[in-house]
Amino acid sequence: MEEKIITGIIALTTSITVSIIAYLYALKKIKHEKREAFKLNHYERQVEAYLQFWCLLRPFTNFDYFNDTIIKEIEKKSFLNVKNSMTFYKDIRDFFYSKYGIFLSRKLKNPLFQLRTFILHKSKFTEENLIELSNEDLKTIKNYMREIRIIARNDIGVRDISLPIDELDLINE
């Protein structure tokens, strides 16, 4: 009789121990899945924010046929378009304080706000719409933009992409 009681106690203890271990493992797995789901959701929102942000960079395009470009090339001279630069300043401010701004990395914010401040300083004290830029000022603006584009692409994992033409069976034309 004593053996049956001892066997029962051992079986009960074993089943309780196994149940506790299974419960703790399941709890750990659920926490891990929730953490991964949060990371994925955060990354998707960050990508969405950077896609919205990328559109704000259009005024810095080298293609002069857009009416909203900030730098105009006229007779091999570079000019800062004050009206467009002030629009850019306001767009960046509005974006930063929107639901997307919180997802910009600190690494991106530094050159972005330095560029914004530089352009604002150049635009602030004039009534003219076009201000001639020195080569140094133009180089500064272009360096900020290059840095901003590189950081933005790196932040979301989109680096300079070259398609593997051989692997994708694409014709190299």
C-alpha cells in the first residue's frame, strides 16, 4: 500500500512539475511572439514614415523642370528659391510633429535640421525670391542632402541596390 502512495506522489509531483515547465515555456514563447510582432509593427510604421519623408526631399532634385525645386540653375549659376525653401521648412516642421516624425532616427534628424537651419538662415533676411548661392553654400546643401538620403535609406535597410541580373533572368540592355 505504501508503494502505491509513494508511486502516486511521485507521479503527481512529476505531472505538476511537467505542467509548470510547459506553462513557463508557453509563457516565454508567447512573450517572444508578442515582442517579435511589436518589432515587426514598429518596422512597418518606420518604413511608412520614411516613405512619407522621402517625398519631402523632392524639392532637392536636380531636375529643374519641377516648379518646387529649392536650387535653381540659371546660366550656370545656382540660386536658392526662397519661396520653395520656406515651404520645405514648413513641410519638415509639420512632418516632424506628425505621427511619422517620431520614427525618424536621431542620426537622420541631425543633418536634416542642420540643412533646414542653413536654408532658413540663407532665406530669412531677404525680400528676393532667388538668392545667388556661392559654390561653398551649394556644396554644403548638396552634402547635407547626400547625407540625408544615405541615412534615410540605411535606416530602413534600403541601401544602394543593384539588381542581380543573372539571378533574375533579366536581359542586360
